[in-house]
Amino acid sequence: MRAVIQNSVGEPDVLEIAERPDPRPQAGEVLVRVKASGINPVDGAVRAGYFPLLGEPPFILGWDISGTVEALGSGVTGLKVGDAVFGMPRFPKQAAAYAELALAPVDEIARKPQGIDHNQAGALPLAGLTAWQGLVRHGGLKHGQRVLIHAAAGGVGHLAVQIAKARGAYVIATASPKKLDFVRSLGADEVVDYTKGDFTAEVRDIDLVLDPMGSDHADQSLTVLKDGGVLVSLLNVHDTTRAKAAARNIRVERMSVVPDREGLVELGKLVDAGKLTVHVAKAFPLEQAGAAHAFLATRPIGKVVLTV
């Protein structure tokens, strides 16, 4: 099979196409012929050596996959060769999704939603599960709550806005000026241009914040939360912020996404019900993985994918 490998950490040009042996499914595994693989910020951080999840190179990046079942390992039931599936296997261990073939534990993938193509399905798992787990599992989102979603035009953010709306929340979203109309189109009740100044001057009485930025941004987010609210952060939160939160009975959750078949099924239901749309900013062929990483660094609206 063809795969995108890297032999050293560095800029996007370290990504190159190479031939690798076809993987074979073991017990409980499914071999997927990959049609599309989503690219996420964590991919770039691992590639550059800032976030050494996979140890030292060589390795194959990628976790998001959408494709068709090529072969089944022993003991696998519920799927057959040719079925369309999607998922985020093995995260944070190597899934080697930037390839023509990828292995996945059967309990970490699900049937692809019928309402979207492989590019959209390949873009959905990691960002979608991050949004779902952050809002629902960690945040305990309830109907009627006021939710603040930062970076709402990004991969996680644009899905989080839609998930929160589908669950009956009042959604306030932050974005840059050129992305405000897009965020409104997702159903956000209020949008805030974070470049105009301190968002805390425009936002108040929030029950739940989903923050992909962490650090000082998390500290600012505390000021708009109600006492007893919830701050879900995708990055580290300072101890001083945690202490301030504890004094006001605000729960702080520092989350990392995990493989989650049940969450994939729930995302698929929202897609097929017309309540969740995956915006793909641009798709690149597998050979242009480096260009795709460079494009993602420009912070486009939505997601970037590799087509295989």
C-alpha cells in the first residue's frame, strides 16, 4: 500500500509518500480501505515534534478514517466486507490513517452516516468526538443552558455549535470577523468578534464553556461563567485558574478525546437527521499531505482532509 511517512520531525515537507506492507487484521480488528482521512491540529503538532505522542520517527500520522471494510479479523461480527465505516481508532496511539489501508479495533469504528460522503465522514471523527465528549460527557450539557463556544469556525468549534443547538442550548460563539457569518449559518444565537477586544464585556451568565485555547483564555472564560458552571478545556488550565474556579463552585474539566463507538453512532444520527453538517474547507490527494498541513496552519473554516 501507499502511505504518508515521516523519517524526522519538522515542517510539512518531511511528509512523503512511500510503499509499506499491507496490514493484516488480527482478532477483533477490521481492515479498512481508506477513502478519506481528516487532518487535525494534533497531527501538525506531532509532525513538528511539539507533541511527541508517537515517539521518535519513523511513523505514519493520522487518526480520522472513512472508507470501506476490506477484511475482518477473527471474532468480528456486525460488519461485512464492503460496508462503509468511519472512526478515530487507537488515539493517542498510532493509527496510521494517512494510508490506503488502515487497521481499526471493531469497537472503535461505526457505520458511516448515509447523509455525507467519505470526505465529510473522514473529517468528522476526532473533531466531532471532541465536541461531543466535551459538551455532553464532560460538560453535562442540558436543554436550555447558555453555552459559550470559542473558536467556533474551527474543526471542533463548528461541530460543537451544531451539537449544542441540536441538544437545545442557547449558543454564543466567538470567531474572527471573516468567519462570523459562517458561524451564524450554523445556528449560533449570538456571535462575538473576539478581535474587537475582551469577549468578557459582551458575554455573561454562561452555564458551560468549551475552550480549545486553555491557559489565560481559560482564566478569562471563568469571568463569564455562572457560579456552579462548567469550564471544559482542551488544553492545560493553570492551577491559579482552578483555584478561582473552586472558590465559585465552577467545575473545570481538562479533556482529551478518546475513541468512542457510541459517540460516533450519536454523531451519525445527528448527521442523518440533518442536524449536523461537516464543513470541509479543502481536500488534498494523499501525495499532497505536506501541502494539506501547510493549508491547515492558515486556520481555514472547518476541516481539511486527505483523499485516498
